Amino acid sequence: MKKLWVVIVVMALMLLVVLGIKTVNSFLHQPETVLLQGQMEARRVMVAGKVPGRVESILVREGDVVQKGDVVAKIASPEIEAKKMQTEGALGAAKANASKAHYGARVEEIAASKAMLDRANEAFLLSKTTFTRIQKLYEEGVIPLQKRDEAETQMNANEAQLAAARALYEQASAGARSEDKAAAAALVKQATGALYEVDAYLDETHVRAPISGEVTLKLVEEGEVVGSGSPIIAITDRKEAWAVFNVREDKLKKLNKGTVLSLRIPALDTSVNMKVFYIASVGDYATWRSSKESGGFDLKTFEIRLRPDDSIPNLRPGMSVLLSLDLLQ
């Protein structure tokens, strides 16, 4: 009986050894899952003002959620304020000239012109009557030719003065010429356009959010001077997010625009289906993998972007995304 138990124990140990060897061998030859790591990115807009000036106030902080059109910063620009005063003065002067051209001369100026016309007419009538009398006396031989010529010259001079006075009166009554009125109206339009331009620049001193999203970066502080187009804050639209991978070209066989792949997001402990929408070479500066040893060619790297069909809660740019290379075999 003792020998029998020894044999049973030995056989059991041998069986355990055989099972252990098979288990280890199976584990060693089990195919390993290779993961390709990428990261999430999102649309980010650098918000800047059109006009230079000193940052008067920044109305948001990093982490705040803003809506499109919200005022996020104010820029102080005394130069534009002064320019507006100048354009308002120019517009007022242009409107005054246009009004003057439209309504013509004042009533007092027209009355004065009429009085000059009446005086010139009376002088002409008197000189004409005088010339008629002297002409008769000259024909009768009473006065010499010199007196007759002097009377005729005086009559002609008064007639010329009458014509000039009549022209001045008609000009005052008719008002400005049509060309002068058109020129005055054009000056008003020009000054109005200049004022609209200044108002547009003033509106740009209130920097507004071009998109809805989250403030992820503040680049300047209150009191700093910024130039035209200098970024003030950055806004990230987390709803417009995508995953980015760098894939060697020998793994592109099953990747096409529109291909749907299951990606793992470790930070959220979830898997999400995303669709390929962008495939492009990353350029000559990317790392190449040489395959000349096998008589092949250098393998270039391509950038692949995938976008989820729906927004993913709590997803943030920079999160890691994992793709199983088994899906690309």
C-alpha cells in the first residue's frame, strides 16, 4: 500500500508539471494585442481685436463658457474717440453747406439784390430820358456834339449796370447751381461714410467671442498694450472634437475616408465609434521606417483624423485615444 501511494503521488506531480508546461506554452504563444496611441483635439480659435490699444478689461476667466457674440474684452483707444469727434465736425459742416446750396441765398440777400436792381433801373431810365432831350437840342444846334456824346455814354454805362444788377438778382433768386448742390451732397455722403468707419472701429474695441465654447487660455492681462490682430484669449469648442493618429503607410490598407473604427478612451473608461474624415502625409520631417533590409522601401507616416458622430460628455482635448492594430490587419 505504501508503494502504491508513492506511485500515485509521483504520477500526480508529473501530471501537474505537464499541465503547467502547457499553460505556460499557451500563454507565451498567445498573440499580443498591439495598441496605437493617439490623442483628442478640438477646434480652437484665438480671439483678437482689430484695433490697437490698451486692454481696459477682460470679462472672462479661463474655464468660463461663453456664447458666440458675448463681449470678452474691452480695449481703450482715445485716438479713435478723437477721430470720431473730427468726423462728426466734418459731417456737420458738410450738412450745413448742403443746406445752404439747397435753400440758396437768404431773404435779406435777395432783398438787397432787388434794391440794387431797382436803383440801376431808375438810373438807366433817367440817363435815357436825358439823352433823348440832349439829342433834340443837338439836332437844333443848341449844344455841341461833345455834350451829346457824354449823355449817350452815360446812358450806355447805366444800361450795363442794370444788366449786371439783374444778373445778380436772378442768381440770388435761383439759388446754387445743380452742380454745386450735387457736390455738397457728395461731401455729406463722404463725411457720413467716414463716421460709419469710425463707429465700426469703436465697435471693435468691444472684442466679441466668434464662437461658442470654453475659454482655455488667456494671453494678456488688463493694462497691457496690444496691436491689431494680437490674440487676447483662446476659445475651444469641445463639441467640435476629433482623434488624431500617426499611422505607417503599411497599415493604411483598410483605412479610407468614411471607415468606422472603435476607439478606446482610457480617461473616460469607454469605447466610441469614430469615422475617418482626413488622411494626409505628415511631411518629409516625419520619422520614416526603413525596410531596405528586406529589399522593400521606406515607410512613410500619415496623419489620420477620426470624428465621433455625436458629442461625448466630459471629452477634452489632449485625452489619449487607443486603437487596436488588429482592426487594421
